[in-house]
Amino acid sequence: MKLVYVFDAYCGWSHGFSGTLREAASRHPELPVEVVSGGLFTGPRRVPIRQFGYVQGANAKIAELTGAEFGEGYERLIADGSFVMDSEAAARGVAALRQAAPDRAAELAAALQNAFYIDGLSLSDPATYRTVAQAAGLDADAVSSAFEAPATRAAAEADFRRAAALGVSGFPTLLAVDGDTVTPLAHGHATADEIDERLAAH
């Protein structure tokens, strides 16, 4: 059995879930965590952030429920409103980081969300992956060149297909996957205790 975490690096609720995921993973070191990018802002949803008028209200609720922080760099992006969130680029970044350190995928996914939601860094910019890789002690050159590689684009598309095949339509979603059996453990928001209860029942 393993945990499958389907998230989007540009999803505020996924940012809020990072702490819960870290706690759940630390309680269950015997369960590997697979991280899959969901593809929230693709196609016609790749538009300036100002077109998502609900963002600030949602962020206030996320912070209140989860204790997640939203930093000044990110607040400046919101205030300006022209920034475009591109989940395909973010998924390529997740794939590049995951390739560099497969067993640290959940930790790196959270680091990527901090880069955006705290520092206001673009997840379409190769320099962001260099920064995250360096902070994590990874080979920054390898990660930033992987971000641009065709194989990584294919990995991002494969992630979107896997999320759809698992029946996930909202983020974040945490699943327990055991062979062909898929058990939902969390959707949107949950505590580590609630996840434990669902795992025990499973």
C-alpha cells in the first residue's frame, strides 16, 4: 500500500494541506508517498490571476483553517493581478524535482508551494527550480535542465492522466492505493488524526 497525493502547486488548498501531509507521512514511514500533479490551471484557465476574484477570500479561509502562511511576495502578485498561473509548467517543475529525489517528492512539493505562496516566485521560471533545488541540497543544474526537457513535459501530461484515472477532480486529494483498491483519505482539508482514522478503518 502507498499514499498517493494529488495536488496542484498553484492550488491554495494544497498549500494549506502541506503540514497535514508532512504529519501523516511522518506517522506512517512504512507508506511511500507518490506525488501527482493535477492540472488545475491549464487550457482556458491560464488567465491573469485577477480573473479569479475569489482568491483572496479563499486564502483567508485557508490560513484560518490550516495555519498556512501567504507571504508578501505572493500578496504583491495578487495586488498586481496580471500573473498567469500555468499548471503545466508547475507540473513539469514537480516532475523535475521528483526525478532528482523521488523519495522526497512530498517535501519538495511543499517547498515549491512555499516558493509561490510565500516568496511570490513564478513556477514557470526555471530559476525558481534552481532556487528550490539548491535549498534542498539537490543538483540545481540537473533540475533546471530537466524542467526544460521533453521527457519532463511527457511526465507532466502523464500526471494529469493519472489524476483523472484515479477519479480525482479537486485538489488536494490524498488516497490510499493498495493494488486496484483506492481509498480516499482526504479531500480539500483534513487533519492528520482524521487521516489516521480513515487508514485504520481501511
